[in-house]
Amino acid sequence: MAFSVVMPALEMAQETGKLVAWRKKEGETVAKGEPLLEIETDKAVLEVEAPADGVLARVSVHEGTVVPVGMTIAWIIRPGESLPQDGTPHGSEQQRANPTPSTPVSGLLPAQPAMDTRTVAARISPKARRLAKEHGVDVARMRGSGPSGEILASDVLAAAKSQPAPAPAPVETLGAVGRLMAERTTQSWTSVPHFFVVREVDAGGLIAAREHSKSAIEQAGGATLTYTDFLVALIAPLLAKHPPMNASWVDGKIRSNAEINVAVAAAVEGGVVAPVIHNANRAGLWEIAAQRKALTERARAGRLRPADIANATFTISNLGMYHVDAFSAIISPPQAAILAVGSITDRVVPIAGQPAVRAMMTLTLSCDHRVIDGARAALFLNDLVEALREPEKRLR
């Protein structure tokens, strides 16, 4: 039986996908479940696995081509099988850059040892000297048209006009992840009505909980326990308590989400991706740490799977490890909120009317005002602050 390889729909309302790379060549043997191709979606570049064992045949879409979701782009057949009658020609255009020939500079002599500056000053008019400085003209190499070879203003202007244009400043080419991040954040910032709620929290309890649980968690799951793991574990049950925080804005309506899937923003080469810990409210702390580690490793290796970034309902972006005190994050639609987490730093705060030093952390909650109002955002953040003060008690 021949299996068709189609452009998959990995995201809500996705209509097209871009084929980034084939991991197998036509005619090669493939095994079910091994990476077959890479596609680009609105969020990331993802691996797609082979749907069956066999031989890759009739690859009809070239790398770099954007095709509709559901379109057959290749087939996997068994030895001796014949291909179905199917095939739509696809092509790609190549752009050729023609080098621009260099333009000779009139009014300039071949390079020669620089003349003594006193000699130059003696045979150049004050106006010409000023113009030469303004236009960056090297008068030491010029032949003047004035009496006794004096350099005139007209000589300088002629030389300046004939000089080649300065080389353009280097332009950084964005990779796929960087370009997608730029497009998504621009779309979100210009279409989603953001508002922000900020709270400072005493992180002493969080620090103590991590130190107390770190050894046991690392031995059980093999992952280093992070503050982000605690945040995921504490936030997940609060999303169930505060449904609007876990909702989405879709087609002009508020959609409630039955699952609680927490995305964790991770820095990768050329940008940021947000792999998802699915059903985080049902996972223990050690399981969250293990999942977060595996997802982060796959993200940084460029090997995220489609399911790794699908169906997030809330996002956490933690820049504390980069010593950022506080920041405001941009929402990832159709999610309604994202939590930005700053670094834990010692600050002087009032305790019972007296100054004291405490390890403080700043939380900034970005919300979509179409889904969440200020009061609901404040209540959610209040509950999160209370949970962070006694995390071990909440996670029992």
C-alpha cells in the first residue's frame, strides 16, 4: 500500500506550510517514525516523521516551496508497488545577483606617497580645504586646476562627485526562527490590546524549596531543577482556578480550553521558541523538570517535533538567568496571557515598618484585554504570589 506524504496542519487556522528541507532523498529507504522532512510554521521549524516504512518516491515539492495544507508532496511505497497517478509540477525560481562594476574615480591620481601637509596647505584654497574635509576627499592625491597647481573648490567638488559610493553597512540576514519571531511578535503587538500587571514577591520560600527538593528531583529525573519548573508547577493549578487566564481569543470570541498546556520560552540560535508542557496540572515537579529539559534540548538542537509546540494555553518567559530585573513580554496569540519573570536579587524592603534585605523577584503579567480584565489579572497574580511564598506547601 502506498502512503502519501502530505503537508500537515500543525497549528490552528494554518492554510499553508513551507518545506524547509528533505531529510531523505528520493529513492532512499525510510523507516516509520524517523525524521523525513522539516517544515516551517508560524512558530518554528519542525521535524515531520515518516508515516510508514518503504521507499521515498515522487518527491514533487522542492525545498523552499510554500504549499497548501493537505497537499501530497511525496509518496512512500513498498518494493514492487506502483505509484498512484498523481503529480502537480512544482518549481522554484533562482535569483541571480549581477555584480556592479566599479566606477573609476576621475580627478584622482594613482596612489603615491603622501605629500607633506605643509606643501598641500600652501597650494589649496581655504574653501577647498573645508570642502575636502566635509566630503572626505584626499587632497594629497589631487592635481589642482588653479595657478601653479593650486587646488580649487571646484576640483574638490568634482572629485567628491566622482568618488564611489560608500559600501553599504552589513545587513544581518534573519534565519527562519528569527524571521518567524519577528512576524509573530509584530502581529501580536499591533493587533492584541495588551495591558500589564506587575508584582514583586519575596522569593525566599522559592529558593528554600528548590534547595530542599533539588537533590531528590535530580536523582529521580536526571534533570536540574530550575525556578521555571516550580513556576510551571505552581501556575498550572491556578489556571484551573482562573479559567480566563487559560482561555484563547479565536475568531472574535473567547474560547475556553479544557487542557492546561504551559509553554516555556527558550532561547535558540537566531531567536526564541516556546515548547509546551502538556497537561501541566497533572504532572509532578520531577516530571515537569524532565519534560522541560528534554524540550529545551530538542529546541536548541533544532529538532522540535510538531507536538512539542502545539496547543499552548499559557506561556512563561523567564529572563532571570540573564540578570534582567523586570520586563514586559508580548503575548503569543491565541493565548490570552504570558508571564515575564525577572531575576532574584537582594533588595531592601519594609518588613513590619523596618528596612530589611530580602531576595525579591518581579513578575509582569501581560494580558489580552479582550479576554481578561484588570481585576481578574490581579486576582490571578495575587494567588501566584501567595503560592510562591510557600511553594512546598502548595506542591504536596
